Amino acid sequence: MAEDARVDLARSGDETAFAEMVAPHRRELHLHCYRMLGSFDDADDALQETLVAAWRGLATFQAKASVRTWLYRIATNTCLNLIRNAAQRPQMTQPLPATASAPTGSSDVTWLQPYPDKLLDDLPDDDTGPETRVERNEAVSLAFVAALQLLSPRARAVLILRDVLGFTARETGGLLSSTEEAVAMTLSRARATLREHAHSPDAPVAPAATATDQRTARRLAAALTAHDVDAVVSLLTEDIRIAMPPLSAVWHGRERAAEFLTEVAFRLVPEARFVETHANKQPALAVYTHDQASGLWRAGGLLVLTPRGDQIAGLTRFESHTLRPFGLPRILPDDDPPKSPGRC
């Protein structure tokens, strides 16, 4: 069925036609909301609000714009409203583990969540347009998504629409009810802010995908399994960055990494098993901790690696609830050991 005919049916109240109309765009809209909000859970909410608003606003859709462009307008403004409302709520804080060494820095982006590669792999090849300034993998990396959150909401929207999705200045102005001149000025400032942040000592490290990434992840899992601090540290770059959202604390350097492993990771998690996965086009390890009472291995978190060559420049540990969209089990069956089983 042609798109125009499907739109006409949807306008007449045909919910099936509406579902078919938006289906090709759902995944890319979700990713757009994730970039805007930095949170997978918030992106879920934003997508649902976007689709509800689109259904209710079908009468405002004009055929001179494509369905995709119209949906991006709704999604972008939905995200801007959510950001505005979130700014009015008190920020949740979480205390440091009692055994943790003093952090060397902090992050303002405590709501950051990972995005599973299995959803990124399902996107159509042309989902992000020309991508004239941001490469495909970089545009979903943890470093890039975190850096976006440091921009003002409007600057964030402009940079994503222009440099990631490839909308023209005129189209972006239309989506944001702005002028081409205002879009150009906002984009220039946003790019400058990202460049400045990239040179900050506390900036997340951008990924550099190599063929050895997965092997490095396996070596890390084996070293963690063996409680071999020296082996873990040997895999880390001198400027390793460790973060644990929603904690704001950040630790830098091999010495602090060794302290962190000894005083926090190995002490609080005496036994763990690992399952290889991928997040934000980066290698990751799902962590399962041993429940002494039941003897079960329960999902305990996600460790996302930022490789640099055959070493690791960044370790970001996420809470267990972020594993939900990865399709991994909450409990590991004893008869189905992961790729890197053992003690941690």
C-alpha cells in the first residue's frame, strides 16, 4: 500500500494503517530519543509519547513533508519537553561504596544507560542519513552520547539533526520552528562545546573499534575471574577511566584502577560469571553474581569496555536493570555456563 493511502486510512481512524505507517521508523526514532535523553528507559517513554502524539495529531500532518520528517519533529519536541520536566525534579544520588578510594573526578551525566547492539544491528543501513560529521559507530558510542548531554537541550537537538541525521539547516529550522541562521549559530556553538569537552581531562574516551576488541574482553573476563589484579591492570591504558552510573564519581589511572578492583570489585563481589555481549558498538560483559543463599547466579550489572588497540581505555559499569533490553537471562542456568565462567 502506498504511503499516502496508508496515511488517509490512518486519518480515518484505522489503527492498523497507523501502525503500518510508523513501523518503519520506530527503531530509528527510539535511537534518536536515546541520543537526546541519554537513557534507554527514558527513550522508551519518549517513543510511546511520540506515537500517542502522532496518532492524536494526524490531522496536522501535511503531505508536503514525509512521514519520517513529521515523526522526527514530534519526537524531538517530545524529548525537549521531557528534558524540561526532568530538570524540575530533584536529581537522584547514590553513595559511594564504603571501601572505595577517593575518586579523581566526577561526571554530570549520572543518568547515562547503555544501548544494546542487537537493536542497532536491526536498523536499516540508511537510517541516519549522510552523517557528514559523525561516523556511524561514533554516533552511538557512550562517549558521544554522554557528551551530547552536556549541551543545552536545543543545541543537542540541532547537532543530532544536522550532524548525525543529516537534515539540512532549513529542514532542522522547520523541525524546531526556528530559522536557518539560528540553527547555524547553535550548531557552531554545539560543535565548539564538543571539541572543548573532547580535550577535557575527564572526558569519556571515544571508542576505536579493532579486530581484537572481543579478545580483549575475554582476557579481561579471565583476569577478573582469577582475581588477578596485575593481569587486569596490564590490560588497561595508563589513563584508564572508570565510571559507575548513577554514581557521579570517576576514577582515572592504573593505580586507582588497582585500588578500585582490590577494595571494591573483588571485596563486594567475591564470585561472578561473565557473558559476552555488545553495547553502543563496544564490547561488554554482563556480570552475574553468586547468591550464597540460593546458589544461583543472578544478573548483577553490565561492564562496557572502551578499547584502544589491544588495551582498555574506559570501563563503565551499569546497574543490573540496564540488562533488560539485552535479552539476557536474569539467572544463569547451571547447565548453560557462560563463555567466561568462574570466580571473580
